[in-house]
Amino acid sequence: MTGQDPETTPVIIGVGQINDRPETPADGLDPVGLMTRALRRADADAGGGVLVDCDSLSVVAQLAWPQINPVDAKVAKELGIDPAHRMQTALPNGDSPILLLHEAANRIGRGEAKICAIAGGEALRTAGHLAALKKPEGGEKPNALRDASHRVRHGYPQSYGLVVPTDVYPLYENAGRASYCQSLAEGQAETGAIWAVMSEVAAASDGAWIRKPVKAEAVVEPSENNRPIAFPYTKLQVANSSVNQGAAFIVTSLAEARRRGIPDERLVHIGYGAAAHESGNFLARDRYDQSPSLATSIERAMALNEIGTNDLAHVELYSCFPCVPKMARRVLDWPIEKPVTVFGGLTFGGGPIGNYMSHAVVAMAEKLRGSDGRGLLFANGGYATHNHAIMLSGAPTGAHFPQDFDYQTEADGRRGEVPPIDEDYAGPAVIETYTVHYDRAGSPKSGVIVALTPNGSRTLAKVPADDGETIAFLTDGRCEPVGASGNIERRRDGLALWQRS
């Protein structure tokens, strides 16, 4: 394209992934093995002999095997390479692969590197199996997600059961459903429709973990094999993290790709992208029915690339929980019947914590090669916190690098006033959003209400499991709990209880 320098124009030349599920989980690869295997496959996909000249290696932090962190040096050693630039992300956030892709493209755009390799891998299936073998008799089943060092903390939200993403994303789901003026049945039907199509994509994806199509009704209806997790989510509506998966991709300059004789039809071009974030404190959000940073990252990426929704051949709208692709598809005006994934989604494709989007990059590259199609990758991480979108194309994009992808100021300008937190409130309040958490047998453990007080403060209240009447009110769909009035009473231990009006 006009004005582009091939030496500073980044392209993806090789992609690879591994789906490691030995009959005996203990025989599985560790995260270093998964990343190394995926990178070697990416190297072979690029024609071979590329990694030996790699001058930048970036890896997504892994959660399953904390005892081997950091892993970037270990991966380099296994590959027998010594890149000048080497790093591992601080945390395994869902946006990490797209962030690393964008940073690699900028590194090439600045002339700081010619060959950048990006990889990630998680082996929670094997780690969980090994931990279960060591658990004390009668002890709790290990949970690597809840036990992760960056989540083992005690504070106000944690005292009400809001600890991991599975606990928190339902707050967005329930607030969103009310905002969309959907009944519970309508909201669940939307989820079922999106997830059923995702399962079909996964069934046709070589790298997917679950390759069996699932009907929409089976996704949302609780059953013996689909237990409730956190209302209204069941097991088939949440990310499947018990996987052993790795994925990698290699980015070079267009000039370097040509010097290596890689055909143009094998190249995937990188367009413009945008990133923005919410507060790291999920109680310090202006609302739970939408996300200014999510909307900004998608809208700005589309505008920078000068494209509309109808110009996209494919999308990957991050699908850790239904509320995220629901918000994203409304920003894009993406039809419900069209797939929101090229890989299969985090339930069926597999949810390797922070590395899912590396698999999406692999799948998107394979879809776009040899075409003039364009695809949007949208990543989300944390607790609906981190958002990063970027366009890929089978044809040159005209994008220039390096590029500034930080659109935080714009997102902040779209954000409404954030309610102050009142941890000691007692008195009348209105439900802003809520969820109910379940045990492994499918019985309610407790409910949690996010409430707004008459003076506009935000506060939390608990619903005990034995308050069957309130649990039923929150979950039976007969009326919409969001917006309902109640009263908050304080217990002697300081926790607040929700009482229906």
C-alpha cells in the first residue's frame, strides 16, 4: 500500500497449536512443553528455520504451574535460541496474546526486531490431576483458579463470595439482561443460540478441546452433566479451563518474509487496533450492563481500519462468559446467527486462562490466508477489565507501524460517575445486579446483591442459602430482580443481609 515500508510492515508468517490430552493426565506436557511444541509447529508452518533467528520472544504468563515461573527463559532454552528481547506478561490476562501481537508489530515497525515469536500454554488438566493425587483425605478438591497467588486475598468483595471471574461476570449478565429488556428465558435463549453455534465451530476445529455440537437448550438447562455454577451460568456457559493447550505465532516484517521466500498467500497482514481498560476494582465500575472500555476498543479499531461490520468475514468475540460477546456483538451489531468465534470459544475450543486468544490468532490466520477477507479479534481479560481489539487481513491493510493503541482517555471520557462504596450501610436499597453461587452438587451456597443506596452509594449484601424465598425470587424468572427494592440489615459479624421488601 502507498507509503508502507516492507521493512517496517509486520505480517504473521507462521502459526501453531497443540491440544495435549494423553489418556493418563499425569503424562501431559507442562506449560513450557506446550509452548515449545506450539512454537515449533509455528516454525514449520512458516517453512522452517525461522525460530533460529528469532530476536524477540514474548510469552503469556501461565497459572497452572507457578513453581516454574517465569517460563520465557525456559522456553528459549528448550528451543536453543537466545533472542535479544525476551519477556513474560505480568499476569495471565485474556487480552495478553493480542497485546503481545500488537507490541510485536510495533517492535517491527520501529525496526527493533525482524522476527518476533509469541506463545502461551496452560496445563491445568495435568496440574489438577497431580494436585488431586496429593490432597489430604477428606480435604477440599484443589482449585488452581481460586488458589492462584494473585487471587488469594481477603477484602470486602471476597467476604461476600466475589473471588474469581466466575463469581463476578454474572453481575454483568444479570444487569445486561435487565438493560436489554429481556426476560430470563429470553436472555438464556440468546446465550444458548450463541453457544450452540460456537460448539459447531469447535466441532470443525482441529485444535478444539470439545468437538461435539451441543443444542442451545442443553447449554442453558441445568442437568447432571451441566451443573449450575453462578446464576444464571451453568458449566456449559463458562470457560473450560481444565485443558492442556498451547498456541503460538510468528510475526516478521514483510521484507523478511519475502527474503525467506514465503508466498504472499501465506501471509496475514495486521491492521490497526485499540485497547482500553476498566478499573482493576470491579466494584469501582460506573455500571454493569455495558463497558465503556469494551465499546471504545471495538469502535476505535473499526474506525481506524475504516471498515464496517459488513466488511468483516470473521470475528472472535471473547467468550469466557456470555455477557462479554453479548456486549461486544451489540457494539458491532453482529447478527446472532453468525459465529462469534473462529476457534470454538472458551467453553468448547478450550479456556487456557490467559492464552485463549493465541488459539484465536492461529484460527483467524488459517481462515484469512489466501483471501482478501478481514477479521476482528476482540480480547477481554481480568474481571471484564482489560479490552484489546485488532484487525487481521488476508490482504495488505495500509496500516502503519508503530501505532499508539492506547485509547484509555477516550474510554474514561465515556464513563459515567462511579458510585462510592459504603461497606457499612444498613437501610433501604435497590438491587443494581446480583448472582447466586452454587456448590458442586448444584445447591445454592449463597446469593450476593450489589445494591444502590438512596444517596447513590454502592454496597453489598448476602442472601443465605437457607433463605429459599429470596433465592427463588432471584432465580425463577417470574419477575426481574434488578431494580427491586429491599432492606439491608447488618449481622454481628459485620456482614450485611438482604431482606426483601
